[in-house]
Amino acid sequence: MPGQVLVVDDALFMRNMLIDIFSQAGWEVVGEAENGEQAVMMYEQQRPDLVTMDIVMPVLGGIEALKKILQLEPEARVVVCSALGQKHLILDALTVGARDFIVKPFQREQVLEVAERVIAS
Amino acid sequence: MEKEKYRSMFLVEAAEHLQAMSDILLRLDSDPENRQEIDALFREAHSIKGMAATMEYEETARLAHRLEDDLDLCRKRGYMSAGEINQMLAGVDLLEALHDDISQERPERSVEFYLQALTLEERSEGPVSRERSQPPPGEEEGTKIAGAAEPLLIQIDLVDTVPIAAPRLLVLLKRCSEFGIVLKSWPSLEHILSDKVDGRLLVQLRPQLPTKEIHAQLVGYSEVEEISFPKPVVSTGLGARPQKSASVRVSTERLDQLINLTGELITTRYQLQNALKQRHLKDLDDGIGQLSRLVKNLHHQVLQVRMVSLRALFSRLSRIVYDLARSSAKKIELQTDGADIEIDRAIVEELVDPLTHMVRNAVDHGLKDKDVGVISLKAWRDRDQVLVQVTDDGAGIDPQTIRRIARERGLLSSAEVKMVRDYDLYQLICQPGFSTVDTVTGISGRGVGMDVVKTAIEGMGGLVLIDSTPGAGTSITLKLPLSLAIIRVLLIESDGARLAIPITRVIQAIEISPAEIHSSSKQLMVHYQDAFIPLLSLRKMLKQQKGGKMKELPLVVTEVMGRRIGLVVDRLIGQQEVFVQRLAPPFDQIPGCAGGTILGDGQVVFLLDLQSLLERRKKRI
């Protein structure tokens, strides 16, 4: 099995899509969160191998959540997801410590390529 | 400061100083205690430092400053050790690479690793090695430091379709930092964060992983088109080629001559106008005579401006031989002759790669089994041509080996193999993919073979002649035109059309009688010198109408793809100097046509490129 993944996105549609992509490829989806606060909480409980994190979310945004997760676990592997137009948000997230990024709209191969690469590094 | 205005001036001058440094260092290698040479070297470094600092080329200035400091020590001490000479040559290489960066308008590469390498030496060996009172003959102190400080340049090119490049480059840059200490990157981190990027990332780092491993770690990115590891400092060839400079230095004396000529031309114009007004034919005739003399003179003078000596190229090749001798632990003596021969600078630029390859071949193949050898580099002028020859005193080429390979690869039939003369056989090594060596070494034999040399030389309208004596050595001669723009051609006629063949491509123009023609199977042959050469009809090649019977057949003996052929034409008209112009696209794609020129009577004449014409024919068959 490639690994355990936590899917974070405020849109149910996006979460379902990512969950499908991951489970079909043999990943274990250990949880889904719809905002940053939930994400940090679930990360602390589950300690998954990988987190896919949307950047723009209510309650607590992706970058803030990323910072908190990295405080819990400096080696945490977080991949941010964002739309094409949010280049600067992606750059910020990468500067903070995200391992890689996925651009929406998702392509199955792209998601898995990034996930597998991050896990392998 | 108006930096742009002075940039090209800086480039020309710096190139001269670098050339001088390189030359002096090679001389010091055999005479390391020559104080005058060390003094001169110091002054060259000093000049570069001053210029670079004024121009605010920070890295260049830093490095030149360092070299100057080191040389100051050597100067006071009165000698340079072999290791120091080597280290200094590496420094000059780096300066040349920086020069290249500046001329390409790239940011200067970092010189940090070079400066640190020397610091390392100081640390590990202490001041003793630099202040040693005894000259250490032949000691190689520079080499191990160079190895420890070898920086790696990683070049990553993204595919064009990557939607957002900056974040991708940031991920890759971070990834690279896991492979070692990043010294510098282009674009810099700041530029990536402010989104000033294109699809390329260059990272210079001191690696902690083998290059292979780094490559393996980077291949998993589908957004990455290509990963390469360009050499940051290329000590032989690339970084140091004679510059394709936009500006040319002209002596004031030459300029005065040009101005005087222009003055005379103006006077002649008035004479002619006057003669025309008065309908004075004698004066008109005199004036035109005067005019043609002046134009010829002007042409000569202007051509001279474009002429450069082969000196820079020769010293570049000397350096290559020096490096090759070092890396292959051979003792190679290089003899040069004719470095003062002048040739069009465009040709010199085109000669760098072919000659580099030939010299490498001479060391790698020619002197393969020898520890001591002589390579000679000779240039001389023969009327309108310049000949450049590379000779080695090595093993030579065994004609039997070529015969075997030619038969194996189907280049010649068994019958042809028996018939072909050794001389013609040697020309076969210029066929693409022809290599008599199975092993690939670091020096040559990497698939870039003599065919590339031949293509380059023939592209300039030149010829490659190969001669070899087994056991005594190989000699390769390049026959080159003096200038690319104005060349001497042989004018011929074929089915009413006049065509031109560069004279450098013509071995002889003769007339033969039909009785001299032999037929061997389907091919018509003629005896020329001591061999049979095939006859080809130009009319047929150009798909023109068949010609009638002729009493005498005009023949142009030439060499195409390493083989002599007799080209049958309708008429030999004569030789002439013409100004060749390239055809505008898409007409430059027409096979068989290398350009065009306008004759005195206004007629447009095309320059025949037999090579491409025959290649096309071969493909069709």
C-alpha cells in the first residue's frame, strides 16, 4: 500500500474526487477535513504519511494550518492544492514548508505523481 | 554609467587580456622561473580587474583580484609551480566563462567555489606551500583541490505546458538543496518568489551526492522536460572560443586608407560625370578603368577589416593539447606554424569545433599507443585559399581496417573495396557513423566524428583531405576560402543555364573525348590520374533535358562525400570572383543551391551545392 493520506478541502466535490483518486490507486484515506482547524486536529490524531491541503478555506486557511502541522511535526509531508490564479499563495505555502503542490483542476496522474514523489523523498 | 555603451568594448579588450594570460601560462609551463612572464601575467590580471570593477562586473572583478593577489606572491617569489600554473589556468577558464556570461547578457556565475578552493589549499597545506623557497618541480598541488571543490551545475528545463512555472521551480530548487550546498541559482530565490521566471532553472551547488544519483532523484517530475549538467567551466573548447564579437577593432591606419579610397572614388565620379557630359569616350574609358581599380582596392581593404590571424585559434588548440597531454599522461610536443595567416573572422569562428575535434582525434586515435608524440598544426596560404593541416606522428590509419568496415557497413561493394585506392579510402572516415574505434573515451569517439568536421568545412565551401601512412601518422588538411562572402567560382553552363561552383570544390576542369569513357556495369567511368572516377551528368542531376552528342565532354573533377567524381557539364565558361548572397527563406531550403550571385551583366547565377544535390538523389534511390 502506498500510504495513508488525509484530504483537506472545503468543497465536498473536491474531497470526493481526491478520495476516489487515492483509494483507486491503493492509498488508505484516513480522514477528510473541511477546514484548517479540523485538519490540524485530525493530523495530530492520525499522523498520516501525506496531507493534501486546500489553501483557501474558512475558519482556518491552508497556510495557517500548514504552519501548525509543521509545529507538531517538522517532517510532515503536506502538499497544497490550489487554483491556477493563486500562484503567490502556492509560493507562500512552499516557502512555509509545503513539499509540493497540485494545481486545480486536478488530473489523476498529476495527483498521484506528486503524492508518490513526496512519499518517496 | 552608460554601461551598455562600454560593454562591447570591455568584451573585446578582456578577451585580448584573457588570451594573453592563457598564452603566457602555457609558456611558463616550460619555463616556470621566467620573471618577466610572471610580471606580464600579473599586469594582465590587474588590467582585467580594473576594467571589470569599473563596469561593476562584480564576480569577474573578485576573481581577477584573487588571481592578481596570487600572482603577486609568485612574482615576489620568482617562479610558479606546476600546480599553480594549473590552478591559474582554471582561473582563466573561469574568467572566460564569466566573459561568456557577460557577452550573453546572463548574470555572472559565482566564483565563490574557486576562491574557496584556494582557501582550502591554504588551510590544508598552510602558508608553506605558497611561500616555499624551493621550486617544486612537477608537483601537482592544484589537482586534488580542484577535485574537492568541483561545483556542479544542474540545468532543469520545464516542459512548455507547465501552467505555473515559479512554484515548480521553487519545489525543484528546494529539492536541489537536498543534494548539496546550493551556491547560486538562476533565477535566484528572490526572483522565483516574485515570479520573475521562465521555464529554466540553473542551480550551482557543491554536491554531496553523485551526479547519477541526483539525476535519478529529479527524473520523477512530469513537468521537467530535460535535466542536464552543463560544465560550469569548460577548460577545453566551449567556454573559450574566439568571440563572435559584434564589434571589430580597426587600426586608424586602415581607417585612413578607407577614407582616402572613398575620396578617390568621389573624384572619379566627377571625372566620369564630366566625361559623359562632354561625350568624351576616351575619358569615360579611363574613368571606368580607374573605378575598377579603386573598387578592387576598396574590396581588398574592407576584406582586410574582417580578417583575423589564426593566432588565437592556434593558442586555444595548444591549450587543448596541453590539457589532453595532462589527462592522458602523455608527453606531446606541439609544433605550430603559420599562426600569422589571416582569414575571414567568420571562418575562424566556424573552425573552432572542427579543429578541436581533429586535434582530439590526433591525440586520442593517432597517439593512442604512444607515450611520446608530436602533433603539428600548420597553416599556409595558397592563392585564394588558406590551408590548415593537423598532423600526428602516430599509428596512422590502417587501410585494411577501413576496407573491412566499409564492407561490413555496406559503404562499398566487394568489387569496389578491391578497386578503391588507399587515398580515396581514407575519405570514407568522414561518412556519418564511421568509426574505426569501438571504445568511447573521454577525449573523442563520442559519436561526433569526422563527418561533422566535413559537413562544417564543406558548408563554408572548403574541402577536407585526409592522408595517412600506417606506422608514420595521419595528416588532415582543410582547404578553406579566404572569405565567406566573396569567393572565386567556376562558371559553367548546363542546358542553357549558367551555374557557379566554388573554386575550392573544384579539383580540375578538363575536357575529355567520348573515347576515354569506360562503362562498368551501368556506371560510366573515366580514367583520371591513376584511378577510375564515375561520371555524373549535371543535366540529369538537375532533371534538365538530355543533351545532344558532343565531340568534347567538359568535365569538372570534384570531390563529393569523400569520393572523386567527374561532373559532365555543357560548357566551362571560366573563373570569376563573385559576391555570394544567401537566398531568403524558404528558397534557402532548395537542395543543391547554396546561394546566388549577380554577374556583371545583371544575370542571376546560382551557386551549386553538389553535396546536398547528391544526398537527395541517394535518398530517392
